[in-house]
Amino acid sequence: MLSLVPTPIGNIGDISLRSLELLSEADILLCEDTRVTKKLLHILQERYNITLKENQEFISLHSHNEQDFVEKLEPSFFEQNVVYVSDAGMPGVSDPGQTLVRYCIENGVAYDVLPGANALLTAFVASGFCQTQMLFFGFLDHKGTSRQQQLQEAMFNGYTTVLYESPHRLEKLLREIDDTESSRQLFVAKELTKRYQKYLHGTAKEILDRLNGNYKGEWVVVIEAASAHAASAISQNDILELDIPKKMQAKLIAKITGEKIKDIYNRLNES
């Protein structure tokens, strides 16, 4: 059987009793980074006095080797207790894991996913934004047209939108948001559940001023849903002028007009 086990994103006390049980009983631990997982288990042993199964096997499984690893799997591999953990948080949320789940579904392998700590939902709730329909974008592309189109969709999709960002690009993201719509309200969270956790509310410019160049740490950025006025500020012609695929143009136009994406896409292909 396969179990996907979330691990604390900062505060070690967020580990669950079920997670402790599965980690201690695992025959095989698939790890985003075996060194990180071994360190975590050592801390858990000391704090919670858990006893690990003898001769546990640690196997590296990360974004660069996940596809090759899964292609070589046999269902018999899961006759043992197999646990997958990412370095922190929920497997499959901006971390490997979904390919393993898909393999189990397609090959009749039993699997389970434990609930637990993740930055996405923690920041979404902490934002206080009352639009409870939410989209998660993870990390935007670093540069180029694809980043521009992703930012436009993140800003004007009509839903509260959650992004992850590195300390090296947080300033760039906030300045891009300020250039796109300076009045949009944001919630920015630093180092969630850790000692130096910080919450910031305001416009991109206000948050930049308060940070004053200090961007160290891991960040989650929550963008309040665009108002009807803000969404309509971008016209269909503006979208059509963007150098992006027709499918993406259709999605953006649908947010403005309420039409079906398929109908818009067909119309764009006919023109």
C-alpha cells in the first residue's frame, strides 16, 4: 500500500498522530530529499519517543526523477508499507506525489492520503478575504511571455488566488502586481508556522514599503479576487493583443463575458 504523509511546514508540533504511526511502520520511505526526511525522523524520535521499524529503506523521489521512477515500478513494489513524504507540507501540492497516485489508480494499488499541514490553505484562511472560491497557481514561471500571461490570469480570474514565491523574486512579483493594478489588496505570509512568521496586508506598494528590502524566507502571496470593475477594465481586445495561446485567451475572455470557454475558443479559431 502507498500512503502520502504530509510533514510540518515549520512547527514540528504540527505532525499528526497518524503520520507518526505510518512513518514509524514504513518499510520503504520515498523522500523528496532523503537527508531532510532522515533529519525529521531523528527529531520525531527524540521529541515523541517513537520507535522506527528496523531496516527502513530510503529512496529519493523528486521532481527530476519522478516520471522515470514511476515508469519502472511494478505493482508488487506496494506489497510493502510504502510512504511518500515531501520535504515539507502536503505531497502533490507544488511537490511530487500526484504521479504516484495516478499509478496506483491505473494499476489497482491501494493508497491513502493523510490530511495535514500545507502553506496553501493556511495562507488562504489567514488572508481574511471573504471570496471563498479559490485558485492555486503555485510558482509562476520565472520570466517571459508565459509569466506575463500567468500573472494576468492570476489577477483577473475572479477568484481569490494563491501564489508561492521565492525570496529572490518576491520584490519582482510585488512590483508586477503594482504595475498591473496598484489598488489590489494582497495578503503576504512569510515563514508560516515558523519562529519568524509574519503576516502583511495591503497593496503591493504598501507591502514593499513595509518590507523595506527584507525578502528573506519562504513566501505565500494571496491576491484578493478582482472586483467586477477591475475585471472589466481589461477588454477582449486587450486580451486578443496578448501574445498567448488561443486557449488561454478564451479562458480570460470567459472571465469577463461569462461565455463558455469552448464557444469562445471555437470562435477564435474561426476568425
